[in-house]
Amino acid sequence: MSKVALKINIAGRTYPLNVPEAEADAVAAAAAEINKAIELLRKNYAVNDTQDLMAMSSPTIAYQSKS
């Protein structure tokens, strides 16, 4: 299985990843969902710290992935 190099952006930071070609779209979609969750929290709470926002969004994203 061939791998592709991706650069995904999460909360304003770029992360280089090598993923199987068949998973590239899913990984990019996951990064987009993480960013949506972070922005939703940023708009609804008086929290601006990116690390806090990522931590706060983690339970929601984990729960959604099990559904």
C-alpha cells in the first residue's frame, strides 16, 4: 500500500503526515472536523488558548466517532 505525504492544519498549526493513500481523504476530513469543533468552542466560550480549545473539543469528537 503506497503512502502519501499530507500537510494538515489543525488550529493554525501545520502537521506533516505520511498516511496510506486510501486514508488521505479521511485524515483531511478529520482535521476539518477538529477545526470546526475548535471554532465552535471559540465562538461560544471566552476561551482563546488553542491548547485549551483542543482539549475541550476532544471529548466531543471522541463521542461522535463512536456513534
